[in-house]
Amino acid sequence: MSEGMHQNTNGMLLNGKEQSDIIKGEIATQVSEIVSSGKRAPHLAAILVGEDGASKTYVKNKELACQKVGFTSTLLRYDATITEEELLNKIEEINNDDEIDGLIVQLPLPSHISENKVTQAINPAKDVDGFHDVNVGKLTKGEDTFISATPYGIIQLLDRYKIETSGKHCVVVGRSNIVGRPMSILMSRADNPGNCTVTLCHSRTKNLADFTRMADILIVALGRAEFVTGDMVKPGATVIDVGITRVPADNERGYVLRGDVEFDSCAAVAGAITPVPGGVGPMTIIGLMQNTLKSYQLRHA
Ligand code: NDP
């Protein structure tokens, strides 16, 4: 099946592209009110190191989203040879720049630079990716914080489509710090969406399908194309596919994007499902935009 053709589902298609356009419109309205009151627009800075193709695409999409909602955006690009110290100095400069509300450093970084050091160098008040230990800690305790962008986007998608989560069994596959683990925490929080009983699965989980088949809400973030098949899904479940894998293909780009979920077989049994592309990806950018607006509002309160 070609990209963008993922529309045949027995259940509901959770259209992240459509919802993200609606939410961008809502953010744009708020930004135009801010600007017409004489204040400056929210400002997101992004640092991109090196020439990774996927990273360049992600950063470009973030810049386009900023333009769309009326944010100011600054892209700082560095050669892969930049030293860790130079990068940390640049981050410190942005931390101290009152005109910048949010800073993201696109990962992965070259191997001579510690991602942890870089992530922890960002001022938690400008950490709109929500990766800093302070923000992760607050998330864990259920305190108000910058929720990392992908889980935040998924929460908003569930909310917009009024997917009932309270009392449901949510199974998350993947325990990374940026997706699976924060997602599991959010789904178990005492809030809506949330209040789920959560099972967190990973590569050491035995008999994975026994768990996925028990899920009322199945969130898959493991990074293996079309890994979850229809026989692993409980009839009527909500399936959220976070995965994005470039699979080699005989087309102009040389690849197609695939999720972690085999769409056709899962859509045949699911009650609701996200497509790839056009599902979680656009909602991730919404998470980032919302966090940047929030940072601006907190700094101008
Ligand atoms: P990571 O590689 O950091 O984590 C993958 C997780 O999946 C690990 O916890 C790993 O377990 C687990 N895993 C791997 N193989 C299996 C298996 N066979 N069975 C069960 N669990 C397994 O990936 P990310 O979380 O960063 O990303 C996951 C996917 O989501 C990728 O395709 C990525 O491109 C995509 N992504 C999409 C975003 C979007 O906006 N849509 C944003 C971020 C990521 P273990 O811990 O034991 O190794």
C-alpha cells in the first residue's frame, strides 16, 4: 500500500494531520491576539548538528509549524565537528536570551557529544521537549510541567477523539525515555486522559502478544516496521502507532514510511487506529508548539 492510502478501517481513523491543523489554527488565534496587544510572538530556537536526513526533515517540519502558528523560529545549524563545549556554550547563551522561550536540540547527536549533558544543560524553563530531569521528575509526580512532545501529542489526540481511558487497560510497547516510559506514566496518572491500568512492555517481555491482546488501548513505540499484526490486537481496541521507519522502496525518495503497526490487519479489528504517516507525527509537533506557547505564557505572566 502506498503512503497516504491508509484509510480502510472498520473502526475510527484517528487523523493526527486533521487534528493538528485544527489545533494549529487555535494556537494561531492566540498568537495573533498576543501580537495585536503589542507583545512579541513566542520564539522557538532549534539546534541541528550534522547532516542526518531524518533530523533535517523533523527540524524543517517544526520550523514550518512555527511559521503557521505565528511563532518566531530560529534554526542554529552546526557542523558535526562542533565540540561538546562549543555546543554547551551556545545552549547557555540561549538559556540567557530573554527573547527566546523554547529551545530544542534535535537528537541524535554525533557520538563525541553526550546527549545527556546537552539535554541537562537546557534551562528547564525553556525545555519544551520535556527531556530535562526536572521536567521528567515533575511528570512522574503528576505536577504541571512540559510533557515530552510525542506523549503530549498522543494525549491530545485521545482527548480530541474522546477515547475513554478511565479504568481501561493500556499496554505500551517500548520504554524509551522520550516515548514509551513517559507515555506509560501519563496513562496511569489520575487525570483525563489517564486513569488507566498500565502494562509497559519491552524487548525482554516474554510472550508479548499475550499482553498486546489484553490492551483496550495499545500504544506501540519500538521502531520496527509493521511489527504488530492484527492477531495481536483485541477486537475494538484503540491502537496508537508511534513508529516511523524508512523502508527502502522503488520510488523517487528511495523509501516509504512505515509504522510499527501493520495497518491493514490491525485496522480490521481495532475500534480506532492512527495511520502512519498522518497520525502521531503531526501531533508530536503540536505538543512542541503547545509547550512553547506555555513557556511564553509562564515567562510573561
Ligand atoms: P528506542 O529505540 O529508544 O526504544 C525502543 C523500545 O522498544 C525499547 O524500549 C526496546 O526495548 C523496545 N523494543 C525493541 N524491540 C522490541 C521487541 N521486539 N519487543 C518489545 N519491545 C521491543 O525508540 P524510540 O522510543 O525513540 O522510538 C520508537 C519509534 O517511534 C521509532 O520508530 C521512532 O522513529 C518513532 N518515533 C516517532 C515519533 C513521532 O513523532 N511519531 C517521535 C519519536 C519516535 P529495550 O528497552 O528492552 O531495548
